[in-house]
Amino acid sequence: MRATCDEYELSGTVRDTTGKPVPFAIVEAAYYGSTLTTRSNSDGTFLIQAAEAVCDQRPPERVGVLVIAEDFRPKRHSLPFEQ
């Protein structure tokens, strides 16, 4: 995840335990009481961007990430913002 005055952005690839991409998984990122949601593409890649600038706020220390995919148990992570 990276922050600029214009946007917060989270990108990556959803993979299963063998490293195979997981298509069409729901990916949610939560910070500052807001939740941003997207789906991974057919190759498992995803991109979440905040809809508005938050220049008046410091970046959060941690971001909660939840991934939900068919045939898999939901996976929740708490990641350092700079990661």
C-alpha cells in the first residue's frame, strides 16, 4: 500500500497455498473506519484505490485486509501500512 496526497492504493495478487492465482476473489481493505472493496482479475491481480484524497490525515499504522474466495476459507491480515 502506498500513500500520496492524492490517493491510497493497495495492489497485489491473490494466490492459493501452492502459489496459483485465485481469480475473482473479493479483497477488502479497511483503515480509518472505511472499507474499500474490489475483486481480483482472472489472473488473481487486484488494485484498490481510495476515491478521495486524505491529505489532512496521517497514513494509518496498519491496514486490515480480508480476502474471500469461492472454495477457500476467508483470510484476514493486518498489514503495516508501508508494506
